[in-house]
Amino acid sequence: MTLADAVATTGMRQMEIERLVPSLGSIRRVADALLVELALGNISSALPSVVEHFQKQNPLAPGMNIQELRGRLREVLPEVFDAVLAQVIREGKLELLGDLVRVPGRGAQLQDEETESKEIIERAFASAGLKVPALKDVLASLKLDRARAQKIVTLLLRERVLVKLADDLVFHRDALEQLRTLIREQKAKTPQMDVARFKELTGVSRKYAIPLLEWLDRERVTRRVADARVIL
């Protein structure tokens, strides 16, 4: 029950209810809600249990998305969910990684063939530099089924080993960092460049040049001015 519901139900003022709650024994206030202590304990226990079960069922997932976890406990008020999750994380029963929660220390669990495939995928993009193969072609070369292969790609993207610039265009982070350095070094020679100059400098075709230039814009390495890029 929210405090607003309690006011509407009892006719008491919120201040009066807030003063009364500590004397009720089994009632706890969490954010702007009132819960029976047993219910609060059940929610606190359910969160780690649901995440652990999810990770067992999805061994390639590095964790469980918070919104998916919230959906599994949709009967819990949002403010209660947020407060209890924060408490569970503080207690070390779960840990937060961006928008994922997981059992502490338990990331993706890869089998031997999945570990091998992960290495193959990373190596394929690392060795290609900026002239990367199509993602679908790399996945097609693996022994794994496409669903598992795609999960490994998702894992590499979350780990920021790979960076996706378009639907089927993925680059290794090292290649992009080398590009960043290369472009910044050009500033001493010329403060701006167009697509033709970029293609000449990097040796890539327009297929790669445009997404890479747009990435440089987003990373604030360059800024587009008309048909050229100013190096920042």
C-alpha cells in the first residue's frame, strides 16, 4: 500500500501515518509504500533467486536486464522494487553492471566450443583492421548454431571488445582506437578532411568510410561541416 492509499483509506493525514508506522511492529516503510515485514523479506529473497535462476537458464548471458527482472516481479510497486534492489546490492547479494544485475562474480559461462568461437570472432575482427568482414559471414563460419553465436557477439559487444556501427558492420575496439589516434595526428597537417581524403588515408571504401566518419563525429574526434570534417 502506498502512503497515498493509506491516507485515502484511513482519512488520516500522511504525517500522522508516518508517525504511527514505527509503532506498528510488523509494518515497514519502503520509499513511499507500506509493507508487511514478511512481504518485504520475500521480495528481498526473491530478487537474488530470480537472477540466479535466469543465469542458470541462460549461461551465455553476463547478467539479467533490470527491466526484465522488474517484469518478473511486476506485482511489486516500482519504488519498492528500486529500494529493495539497491539494498540487496549494498548487501552484496547481487551486483550491478550497467543495466544488468548478476550473482556476484558470475558472468557468462562458456563451454569449450563457445570459448573457441568467441576467440575466433574476436580474432577475425582484430586481424581485419578497418576492412572488417560482414558479421553474418563470420557467424556462418562457426560450428555453433546462429542463436548461440549471436549471444557470443552480444557478450563481446557488452565487454566493448567489439563495437557495432551498423547492422552488419562491427569493428574491434583496437582498430577504432588506432583510427582515433591516426585522425588526431592528421590535425597538425590539415585541420579538416573530406570523405575522399579519409578513404585515401585509411585505405577503406565508402562502405566503411561513412560509418567510421559518423563514429568519429559521435566520439567528438571530428565535427561535420558541410561535406567535410573538422578535426577537433
